[in-house]
Amino acid sequence: MLVRADVALPRGPRGEHTRGGIRNRPWLWAIGAVVVFVAVIQAAAVAYGLAGPVEGLAKDFVGRPVTGEVKVASLALALMCMPGRLRLPFVGVVLGVEVLFNAERFVVGSPLHFGNGVMWALVALAGYAALRLTGREQVAAYKAAGVAGILIVANAVSAVWLGLTMEALPYVADHFVEVADRALGSPSWVMGRFVHEHGWYLWLITKVYTYLPVGAAVVAYFQLRRSSTEGFPRHHIVRSFIVIGAIGPIVYFLFPVVGPAYAFGNEVAGAGWMNIWPHVLPTSLEPVSAYFSQAAPRNCMPSLHTAWATAILVHALRGPRLLKLFGVFWWVCTISATLGLGAHYGVDLIAGFVFALTLEAAMVRPEDGWHPRRIATVAGGALAFVAILLSIRYLSVPMAQSGALAAVLLLGTAGAMVLGYARIARRPAPDDAVVPAPVGERALAA
């Protein structure tokens, strides 16, 4: 059938074309990209003799699933994004499947477990949306199943990705990072001693560090709680988490680092080069890439916990006062944990912070388009991130011997990124036309 060129196609609440399923085309591309990525990681895992993400997802459906904070966060996201009338049936499917699987475990004497119900309920939600729903309800149900499913798939992929870093990267650059970190006063050693002398704080930051996705779910609730009726906001915390998690691990293969508690401590018994963290500082000024036991993932540079916590913070600061306080609390506790638990060096955190703000600068206020201010900030952030990595690798000794200069440059770079991001996030560029924010985003801003 021919369509007249001067007749506009009908548009949905976000202005997308709806005829012939055109409005769902971005989601189809996203699903296709996820499938291809999972297939690539699966092939790499098979090549190294590891269990791939496909096996992990299969266990989530019919075996003993991987549970924890990711399943909880995915369940919460699905519930808050789906149409209200579907929530009770959805919970019913989750509980019903859990009862069936655990009844079988009880009969054969296996430990009870949780997680299968979430997977089957998400499939049921997507299937019901395809067969029985239309219009806004169908889109809301698809997106609810999509955002929850992507988090689960991303978690399965990340676990395999970390295994691949251990198999493919026997040599690590921790000596370079530790030496460069002396420019900041070796903050991991300082915080490590503090938290191990204050048990209550160690307990608190360990919980925050472990349940990072739950912190994101809290922010997502404020951003997406009206998404089933008003549509998704243009930019939200789930998108930030996915983008950070998709790009950040690539750097692990370019700059493998295991962290001070592993390389200089006893986190893995007998694996460290010396057991001195966090009580004794190294003194050598001859950094080298050195072999490390395969018992630890190379997931320090950049600190993605810092990047994700920074995303939680910047999204929380756009919400009500209580959410702002929550974001600051979660960020401070995460920063304390990354250092105090010996998972990261200080320069890892600065790299992760710059990395997160660069990506947020590219994504925030998409209605403003790519104006010169955004382009300059994103390009500057990317160059700063690369400069930090190169400096750590090739100028670690001069950094350690520079007195306050290297610290000022590192912290000044982080501060410049804050200012650059704030100029983009708080108001549009003066010389660019601004498209009015959609209804859902105006509601969030209020």
C-alpha cells in the first residue's frame, strides 16, 4: 500500500512512529545486539574451556540459578515498570514457579533456592504482552521484561568476562598502579587500616558494596515509577548502568589490574606477591608487569563500582531531597568500600569517576542534541581518561616523586569533569534550540 509523502504517520507518546511496528525498532536492534554479544562471549568462553553465559542462563531457568542482588533488582525493576494490573499476576507466577522448583528440591534433599521464578515470570510477561496486550500497555510490559532481562543477561556475561580476564591475562600492572597511587598518599592503605579498626563501618560499606544494584533500583524507582502510564524518561539509571557495564570491561583487557588486597595482601591465600596490605607500604620504585595467580579477576582499571556509584549519584541529584541524600550516602560508602576492602587503588577511582561522567555527559538531556558544549566535554573526558591510563603505565615513578603536582592534576581533572557535566545537565546550550521534555521527564524533574 502506498503512503502519501505529505501525510504523517501516527506517533506514540514519545513521538515515535507506530505504524508497522516502527516504534519498536530501537528495541529490536538492542535485542539483536545483546544476542550477538552473548554469542561472542560464549564462543570465547568455549575457546578457553569455561562455562559461558548460555550455560549460566540455562541454570537460571531449569537448574540452580545465580541469585543475589541482581535478581532482586531485576524483579523490582520489572514490577515498577509494568502496568499496575499485571503486578499481582506477575508475583503469582514468580511464587508459583519457586514453589514448584523448591518442592522438587525438598523431595530429593537438595538445598532450597530462589531465582527460577523470576526468569519464567519475565518470559511469561513478554509472551502475554505479545499475545494479549496492545498499545501503551504492551510497550510498558515489553520494556519491563526488557530492562529486567538485560540486567540478568549482563550479570551472566560479566561473570564469564571476569573469568576470561583471568585466563587471558596472566601478567598484571599492579606495580605501576601502586607506584602511581603514592601521588595520592596510597589511599587504599590508609582506608584499609581505618575500616579494619572500625568494625561497624566495615560492615556497612561491605553491604553497600555488595548490594550496588539495589542502590540503582532505589533511584530507578523514582525515575520509572510512572513509566507504565507516562512512558520512559529519555535518560534513566538503567541505561547508564548498561552502558557503563558494556564499555568499561573492555579496558580490563587493555590494563589488567587485580587490586591491592590481592597483589599486596592475602585475599587469595598464597597468591599475592607480598602480604603487606594494608599495614606496610611498598617502597620499590621499579614497577614491572608481573605474573599473578589466575585466582583473581583483572577488574580494577577503571573502578566500575565507582563509575556505577557515580551514575547513582548524578541521577539521584536530579530527584527529591531524600533521594539526593541517598545518592550521596551510597557514593561515599562505595568509595570507602572500594579502597577499604582493598579492591582498588585511588587512581582506579579517579579513572572510574572520569569514565562515568564522560558517558553521562554523552547521555544526559538527549533532547538538547550534540551541541558544541557536549562534544567538547565528551571529547575532553575521553582524552583525560586515556591520559590517566597512559600516565599510570609510563609515568608512574615521576607521578610518585612529583609531590603534590600529580595529585593536583588528577583531582583537578576529576573536578573539571564535574563542571563540564554540570553545564550540560543543568541547562541547555544557549545557542541551540531545545525540544521540550516529554511529559514523563517533566514529571520526574518536578
